[in-house]
Amino acid sequence: MRPKCHIETYGCQMNENDSEILLAYLEELGYESAASPAEADVVLLNTCCVRESAEDRVYGKLGELKLLKRERPGLVIGIAGCMTQQPGVGEAIARRYPYVNLVMGTHNLQRFPELFMRAREAESTLVDVAEEPEEMPAFPRGVRPGGVTAWVTILRGCDKRCTYCIVPYVRGREMSRPLPEIRAEVEALVGEGVREVTLLGQNVNAYGKDLAEGLSFATLVEELDKVEGLERIRYTTSHPRDFTQEMVEAIARSRKVCEHFHVPVQSGSPQMLKRMARGYTLDRFVDLVARIRRAVPAAALTTDLIVGFPGETEEDFERTLELCRELRFDKSFTFMYSPSRGTPAASFPGQVSLAVKKERLARLSEVTDALSLESNRRQLGRTVEVLVEGVSKKNGARLMGRTRQSQPVVFPGASDLAGQLRPVRIERVNTWTLEGDAV
Ligand code: SAM
Ligand code: SF4
């Protein structure tokens, strides 16, 4: 029997893709995947530090793992990801949780097999949190069993300096993956049955800037549009500042790129945008949305919003509510501002109390949820194209898939339809999902 490994992922899709890469390395070393830490010989936590709550969950998990390690001293525990890349955190974990075998960061992912082998044999915690590499390392293709959809990282790091955000500190500067490598990965995935890829980066619109003159996200999209057998291309996240008209048009022209634009605005207050150093004005954002809707009339528009940023007044907050009502986002991801150590905003004056943040989040969610429901209601009676991803987790008799606009759809059908595009007539909707029948 092969030894087993279990990886827990916190945070964003980039981390999910990194966990798939870690699993690929572990499979090369002879491990197979286990459903829970209790069944595993190796447990890895791939961490996030964007919000405090994510870090708290990791520390909670480390407490639980201590008990497992007491029962089974041979258990190997490793921590990777953004949390440990912060100054001093790796060493602090080694001190407070000496039963952890390996602490590594985001910049040495490509050295995982070597670090893991060393840590497995070592007497004490191996802490290796590297400086960022000179160039983008080549990674094995991530393991994502039997999927219809897959992540493909196109860019690592971020060159922006939004004042609230820890990402540039823990993920380093922007580094694009060479286009031929991306194309080869997409082609290989398609060969294995993948029909939809999501291109990943903190700021996909910056793709190619560091590689060659004239190479951009627009040219990448045009290239991938030619991959035969690939049905859909998605991407996340795009930064409104770098979203050029050329890119909007390339997306509009492409057959495969889905009609879904995730453009995080963060706030509807011009003052807050300035203090967040987002690099666009409210007018420019509103103009981008208008350009997107002109070029791609069927576009779904989603966004990220932060409430309670330092200095946010009731009036500033109300501007966010107004913006949502004006632009009618199809879906919004809403966050309470969480101070990240070492970022400028953490020491800005005018920190907002937790009670006010909670109250604003509740009011904002009420508005954005109502808009999502309204957006879904517009689909009632329509026939939409669904890419079937598999059996619904909640109801084994139903299938789950997504529209091109990325709305989840459930409908009755047989599991062998996974991977196929099906027309589905929408009969019922709620805030988060559409329900219908195959046509
Ligand atoms: N690169 C993407 C962009 O610029 O839109 C987003 C990456 S970030 C990991 C995802 C979302 O988390 C952000 O859009 C923002 O809304 C939220 N976020 C980031 N830092 C935050 C913080 N300190 N407190 C609350 N929300 C935060
Ligand atoms: Fe963070 Fe801003 Fe970079 Fe997004 S663009 S990862 S919010 S610094």
C-alpha cells in the first residue's frame, strides 16, 4: 500500500493550484491522496494571510494536528504558502509548534521534493523561507483528479501596492509564465478531458509585460482561443487599472473566453480608492464597466468590495451601496477590512471598529444579495448553455454545471454527461443557483 498524504488549502485559487502542484510532487514521491488528516502519513497546510481569520484557522488546525502527532509520532506535518512568507512567522511556528516538520514559503515551491525529504529525516523543524527566485520556475502540472475544469497559473506575484494588501509582500513581484509552456499545459489538460481552464494570476491583465515586447493578456487569449477541444476560458483576477480596451476587444472577439468579468472595485468612494492606492478613479471604473457592456452585451459582472477601510465614513460607505445599485453587479464578494501586519493601511489613522464593520457588511450584503437574486431571476425561462461538471454534491440525482456567465446550475440528468455542453431551461432560481431542466 502506498503511503498517504492530505493537503489542506486556505485562501485563493492560486493556492488551490499550488496545492495541486504539491500533490503532483508527492505523487512523484510515491504518495497517494487521503481524504482526511486522520488517514494520512503526511499533512500539508497551504496557508493564506490575506485576512486574519484565515491565519486563525491554520493555528487552530495546528492544535488539532498536535493530538494526531501524539498518537502517531511518524506523521509528517508541513506548512507552506503565504502565511509563512511573512517576516519571522516561520521561526515563530517552529518555536511554538515544534512537532511541525517543515515550514516553507511561496518562493521555494519548486524545491518541495528536496525540502520534504530533508524535513522527513530531520530531528527538528526545517524552516526554509526563501527569497524570490530570479525567474519563474517550471512546475509539474497540478493533479486534479478527473476534472472537467482546471486552473492554469499564468502569472505569479503582484507589482501593485494596494495599501491594505499583503500579497505583494508574500508573493513577490510579477513573473509571467512563458506562453508556450501555458499553451502546452492547456493542450495536455484538454487531452485528459478538461473542457474549461481558468487562467490564474493576482493581476492577469499584467501578463507578459516582463516577457517580451508586444506580449500581453490579449495575445495570450488569442493564442489559447485556438486550442482545439477547449470549450471555455476563464481568468481571475483582473485589475481594473490594467484592463485595456485592447483586452476588452480581444475577449469580445474570442469564442472561448466566457462572458464573465470579475473586476474588483473595492469601494465606491473616490477618497477610499485613493487611500487604497488602487490606481484608478471611480469615473474610470464606471467607464470600464460601460466599455465592457458595450463590447460584450451578455457580460456578467462581478466584483470584490471591502467595508470599514481606515477612514471610511458612513458617507463613503453609502457611496459603495450606491455604486452597487448603479452598476448592478451580478455577484459581489464582500469583505470586512482586516489589518495585515506590515501593510501601510494597518497603521493608517481612523481604523473602524469591528461593530461598525459588521454592521456595514450586513447592510452591503443585503444589497448585493438582492442584486444577485435579481440577476438570477432574469434567467428564468431562458435556455442557457451549461458545461456539466459532474453530479451535484447536495443531490446525487442532479448534475451541476455553470453557465458561461459562471452561474451554478443544477438539473436532473445522468452522470455520464460530465464534460458536455448542454442547453438547460431555467425554471427556478435563488440567490446563488439556477435550477432547470435539460432541453
Ligand atoms: N489581485 C486581486 C485584485 O487586486 O483584485 C485580489 C486579490 S485578494 C487576495 C482578493 C480580495 O481580497 C481583494 O480583492 C480584496 O477585496 C480582499 N482583500 C485583500 N486584502 C484584504 C484585507 N486586508 N482586508 C479585507 N479584504 C482584503
Ligand atoms: Fe493585492 Fe492589489 Fe495586488 Fe490585488 S492588485 S494582489 S489587491 S496588491
